[in-house]
Amino acid sequence: MRAFIAACLMLVLSGMAAASEGVIYVSSHGDEYRYATNADGAVLTSLYPKAWFIEKGANSRIERGIDRLYLGKSCDAFHPVFGDGRWWWANGGFGADFARFELRFPRQEIADDFGLHCRN
């Protein structure tokens, strides 16, 4: 009986830990992102490919593919197209700021109370 209870407890606890891994957020641009954690923080990965127009005059280009936003434990952020930035959360949602780009997730709470010290 103890083994059965222990096994059930392990399933519940592992399910709780994995529950945040399946969280889906919707950006202010209308894109859906899956949330996952790793040793350095969290990663938001778009469910569908995106296209970004990168304005650089005659050298402008279009970047296409699955989008990823990395949120670090030190409130640092990284985006493969827009580079290094900072991320934050507030009562009205969370977001990331880069030199030439902002990504917002309004009216949504970051899972697992991750990054509560990154208050805006």
C-alpha cells in the first residue's frame, strides 16, 4: 500500500512540475507561445512560424521561422533576431524590451511565479 501511495504522490508531483511546461501564452501581436523552463530561465517558443521585417534601408530583409524568446533568471532576455534585452512582469502581464522591438503578453501571469524579482 505504501508503494502505491508513493507512486501516486510521484505522479502528482511530476504532473505539477510538468504542468507549467504546457502553458500557452498569446502575445499582443496575436501569436501563441509555449512556455518551458531550463537551467538558465525560461523559453517561449511560437507554436507557428513567424515572419519579421528587419528594416535596414537598402539592406532590409525578412526573417522567417519559429520564434523563440529567452527569459533569463537575472531579468535578461534574448531574441535570435533582436538580440539582448530585458524582461519584466507587472500586474498587467509581462514583456520583453529590446533596442528596436517590444514583445508583450498582456493580462497573463508568468508560470510558477518565475521572475517575480523582475518587477516593472
